[in-house]
Amino acid sequence: LRERLALAKVREVQDRANKRAEIVRSKQDKEALLKGKMAQIADFRRAGAAQAEAQRARDKAAREAKEAEERKRRDDAALKLEVAREALRAEGKAAERKLAQELRSIKIKNQFLGKDREAVEAKKFESLEKGAQRESTTLQTSAQAEAAKQRDIQLRE
């Protein structure tokens, strides 16, 4: 009985030692599993952070590209506007020069018309003088003819 009791105690001690070893092994397995999970989570976090950083870099590059495109569009629009303004200024100056040329041309025409008017009036006056002279000559000739007739009649009488 003592032997059995000693064997049972040894078995019990061994069972406790086995149980303790199993508990320690179980705890070590859990610890290893938790460390693996923590490492995996840390890897996921690092990967997520790297992806987020890459996404931020892509977003920043896209935003900068969009801003550059917008600046280019604004610069092109400003350049186009400046070209249009220059064209309008040139058209205005050309129209101004054309109007000035037309004004000079009209002044010259008016001067010629004024001279022509004077010439027409001079011709008219000359024509009137010639007409009056012809009339006076005609009157004088008819008066002389009448006077000659009267003299002839007086001489005959």
C-alpha cells in the first residue's frame, strides 16, 4: 500500500509537473500566437501607413498637376485676352487712322468743291455779264438800226 501510495504520489507529482509544463507550454504558445498576431497587426499597420502615404503622395501629385493645369489654362486665357486686346487696340488705331484719312480727304474735297463753287459762280457771273453785254449790244444794234431808219426816214422826208 505504501508503494502504491508512493507511486500515486510520484504519479501525482508527475501529473502536476506535466500539467504545469502543459500550462507553461500553453502560455508560451499563447504568447507566441499573440506575438505573431501583434507582428501581423504591426505589419498591417505599416502597410496601411505606407499605402496611406502613397495615396497622400498620389493625391498631392494629382492636386499639383491640377493646379499646374489650372495655372496654364489661366495663363493661356490671359495671353489670349491680351492678344485680343492688342487686336482691338490695333483695330481702333487703324479705324482712327482711316477716319483721319477720310477727314483729310473730305476737307480736300470740300476745298475743291468750294473752289468749284467759286468757279461756277464766276462762270455764272461771267455768263450773266456776257448775256448782259449781248443784250446791250443787241439793244444798241437795234437802237442804231432804229436810229438809222429814223434818219433815213427824216432824210427822205
